[in-house]
Amino acid sequence: MDLPTLPTQPDMDNTAITLDNQEEYSDIESESDTQTIDPNAIILAEALTDKAISWQIHNCKIIKRTVTQDLPLPFLYHYDSLDDAIKQTHPLTPELLLQFNTPMSAHQAAKLIGIDKELLTSPWHVKIIGSLVVFSEALQLAVRLHWTNTGKETQQIYTKDAADAIIAAFKDWQFFGRVDVLYKNTKQILISIDEQNPNTQALPAESLLTIEASGDYQQLLATHALAAIVKLEADKADLPWFDKAILERIE
């Protein structure tokens, strides 16, 4: 019987050296894939939601404004807005079901259903997009954010007048879109983390973004902009200066 050939002593030594090198390389590779947060660094999302910082709002303005009753809606929306009593006397027929997704005015929908046009109210279509700058003199940090009442094309509000429709639409406004940062502090590092709740000081290298001091605004990468917005939305109820500035602007 042929016995398996065992490695000689030099072979064993070479194997051990190879394994050591692999472990050392693995350690280096692991270290290169992570970064440790400087304990003195300003973390953008945390700073933006820190109530102890004297944040001020500047240049809150409207970029785009749509407030109208003239836009068409799918027939479904018009029919759903009817009182239940009217729906019972004018139930959906196969012909009406075929029109469910057809865009039309309230007047056209009333004619299709066979009711007086006064029984069907045209909703207000509201979409307002704006921007604002929140800044801290102490941190030498300014952040430009964008806000709106809806992520949809418009929000439909059933009220008597436009002013009431706008107020109703902005009961649940939201931040969205791009985030621009102006940072002039050369004495302290500013970083962004695109993970909402990091559990350790060591994070994947791609999760950390160092924002260099500059005299110009810098647009955040999409993932970091989203992380800042998610944090702002989560803490928005505790940051009344945003709500105050936006509501004053839209009135």
C-alpha cells in the first residue's frame, strides 16, 4: 500500500509563513474597509437635529406653486367623494366602471353619473415646493434643504377656498430631494454618515463622507442626503423652527 507523502519540515515552515501572511493581509484589508469616527468631528445629521445648537432659518422661499381646481381627476376620485346616500341612489354600473381611470372634470363626472353638478365638488389641487437654509453661526455651517406638501403630482384637498386647502395640505409637509452644505469651519471636521443608527465607532469606509471646508455650497451624495432627510423627518416634531418658517411662507 502506498502511503501519502507527508510534507518535510521546510514545507511545514513555508505553510506556516503563508498562513501568517494571509492573516496579516486579511487584517490590513479589514482595516482598509473601515474608518473610525473622530470623536471631535461634527456629524451632519446629528448636528441638524440638535436642539442645543442655535439654528436659524434664512431665505425660506417658494420655488413652485400649484393651487387650482381646474385639473382633471380620474373618475374614481370624483365618485368616491360623493355622499353615501348619493352612491346608493346612483350605484356603479358596468359603464361607469369602464370610466374609473379616465381623467375628467367634476362637471363631466356629474354628467356621467347623472346627478346635478352642484352635488360634486371640485377639489383643490395643491403642490408647493420650496427651499430654506438653516445655519449655525457657531459651527460656521449652513445647509440648504427642500420641502413640499406631497411627493405626488398634486394633493387633492376638499375645502371651500384655496387658503384653507393650503393650510390642510401642509399639516404633514416633508423634506425631500437634494441637500447642499456650506461649511467654513477649518478647525473641526464635518462628516456625513449614510447609515441612520450606527452602533459602533468603526463604520464601512463608504458610509463616511468628509465634507471639506469651502466657500461654496457642496451637494451631498444621494445616499447621504437621504440619511440627513430621514433623521430630520424622524425628529421634525422637536424642531419647531422649520414648521414656523414654512407655514409663515405659504400663508
